[in-house]
Amino acid sequence: MMLLPVAPTYRPLADQPDRTGAIALRFRLAMIITIGAACLRPGAWPFLAVYGLIVLVWAGALRVPVRSLSQILGAELLCLSLIALPHGWERASFLMGRSLVCLVSINSVLLTLPPHSLAIALKSLPLPAALQETALLAGQYLEIVIDEVRRMQRAAACRGLAGSSGWLRYVSAASIGSLYVRSLDRAERVYGAMTARGYGGRFPITTEPADARQGWLWVAAGAIALLSGASYWP
């Protein structure tokens, strides 16, 4: 008797409460660490070193791809340096170090999120309904733009433009404009699909049931608040 292979049953991410809850808690914890580091007193280098150790352990626990993280951090820090350098070398160096800690914390989560789960992570933020809807729409559009960028990179590699140097050499205003037009066209198609499924201008945002792991978030928030507050102690 011949046995036929059975295709695995697909379960949407939203129908997996354990995985969804883990994504939400991971994103909230990253936001707590990021906000705590951002609230450090300027010049508090010992406390910044403690935060640096925390985010290194955090990134290692999430198994963040180092190459992708370094590429994103390089572009972000380059933009931030244009803002920080006019403040003087001493203050700018602390601002850049603090920004690096914050960026590693939040990018570690964003780079390890499963596909199409950014909206689930944004939904977990304790925001008013209007701001939460705006965050969800912005997250969906961001996922569309990232997917279109990956498609353009694959198309460039198929045409012999593989490698970061080749890609950057051939990027022009036309390709950036094409990316913008393609992302807007795809966003319009996504919006059309949403309206066909009953979207009328408001998301059906519901309150998530309490998770037993929420207590760890409060413990982490308290520890981060004490650490940031201690940096202002004379």
C-alpha cells in the first residue's frame, strides 16, 4: 500500500495565541529597554555600559543576523551623526552611544520577527485607538516597502548586479521612483482587498486577554526605571 505525503496544515499567525503572545511580549520588552536607554542622563557612561551589556545579551538570545544588523545600524548611525555632531564631541559621543544601544534593542526584534507579524507586534502597544490604527497602517506599508526592496534586489542580482557595491552603483532616481510607485500601487491593492473584506475606516481592535507572562514585563519595567533613574542621582 502506497502512502501519500500529507501536506502540513497551515495555521495563520493570528490563530496561534502562544506565538502571538510571545511576539507581543518580545516587542514590548524591546520598547521598555529602548525607552529606558533613551531616558539616561547625558554623560552617564557607566549606566550606558550596563545598557550596552543588556542589549548584547538580548541580541544574542534572539540570534540576530549580525550582517543584516550591521548594515541597518550603519545607515541609521550615519544619519544620526549629522544631527549629533553639532553638539560637540563629548556630548555627541554619548548621544551616538545611547542611540546605538536603542537601535540594537529595537532592530534585534524587528529583524527576528516572522513574516507579516509587524502588525501583531504594533497592536500590542498600549496606545489610544486612533494612534494604534495609524501604527498598524504604517506597519503594513513598511512591510510592503521592504518586500518591494527585496524584489528589486533579487531582480538586480538576476541581471548581474549582485553585491552591495553593484547595487548602490546602479541605484538612481528612476529606481527609487519605481520603488515608490510600486509600493503605492501594491498598497492600493491591499487597501482594496481590505475594503472588500469589510474594512470601513476602523480596525476591529480588541483588548487582548491577560497573559501570565505580563508580570515579567512589569518587573523588567521597574528594573529599567530604577536603572535610568539612578543615572540622575548625584
